[in-house]
Amino acid sequence: MSNKTLTRADLSNAVYREIGLSLSESTQLVDAVLEEISAALAEGLSVKLSSFGTFKLRRKKERIGRNPKTGVEVPITPRTVLSFNASNTLKQSVNKQ
């Protein structure tokens, strides 16, 4: 397994190679897709990408946490967290390797 991380530039280059758009158009396309996903999540919507997975927002209630070092109880404020559930297609693809 490689330690390389896939970046926006890598995605832009892939669009450039596969579709044949210019590199600047490919970059604009990748940025537009990522911006659309971010905007939908910011509005509180779930984002489902077929054969890839679903991005969901979960609201966590306030709860009491404990400082592991001192043992002092501290309230943890309510918050919204982002979660990702991979599709079965993606899971199968990853597990083949």
C-alpha cells in the first residue's frame, strides 16, 4: 500500500487525461464539483454519490466528558459531525486489492 495522498491536482490531471478538457477547465470542473458537495453539506443535506458512498451530517447531543489525565468532568457542547459511509461497490473494489 502506498503512502501517497490523492489531491485536487491529481483529480484535475485525471479529468484532463480521461476527458480531454484543458488543464484549467479540468481544474475548474473538479473545484466546482467539490464546491457543490461542500455547499450541500453546509445546508444540512446528505450527499449520495452512486457507487461511491454517502456523506451525512450527524448531530451530537451535549454530554459529559472526562479529562483522562485529571479525571475532571467537563461538558462537551452539542455539535454536528460529518460522516462517510462507503457503498458496497466501493467496499468490494477496495477489498479486491
